[in-house]
Amino acid sequence: MVHPTRDSGAPPTVTAAAVLLGAPDNGQCGRPGNGRGHGLGGTVASVNGNSIVLTTADNSQTTVTVTPDTHYAKRAAADASVIAAGQCLAARGQKDNSGTLQATTVNVRPANNGQCGGGHQGG
């Protein structure tokens, strides 16, 4: 998954502000996106220095440029035991009738000087 910079432009070539790496979920990588702020996902077709070619769900290819300012995160399988007080957490899912979020995806990361805002670790 790639989150482009604000001035990145549009596929087929974008500049990455953040890159999230992970294993395919049921053989599928990433999620649909337009490459502008929402993220662009796909399977890595090739890597050449700071240039990465992604094959997206529609079988098109996009070249992603990474810079020294690009942030990286790696997704791994885990369970609730990795969550502890003081960490930053972002969850996705649907709320039930009582208003409780039934999480399907949870991202956990360390706080930065006790703060959690401004991260690029979507899921």
C-alpha cells in the first residue's frame, strides 16, 4: 500500500509519502485507490533503486518513487496481546447496535513523545 505525497501527481507515476508492506490477504494485495491521498495498493512487480513498480488489482502498473522522506511500516499477523497502554491504535470495522466498533483491522504503533497524531500507518 502506498500513500502518495500531496504533490505526487497521479498514476502511472507517483511519489510515496508512506509505504505499508504486508503479506497478501487471501492472495490479494492492497485495495483499490486512485493514488491521490487515498492510497494505492498492489503487488510489487519490480524494484530498481528508489523506483518500485506495482501491479494493481486491475492489472495496470504504476511506478512509485520513494525518497529519503518516505515512511515505511510492515504489517504482520498478530493478536490482541501486542496491544498495551500508551500505544497508538487505529481500528477499522463496523459499529454494532450498541455503538461498539467490531474491528476487522487494527494497526498498533508506538507513540511519538507521548503523541499519536499524524501517522501514516493506515490499514
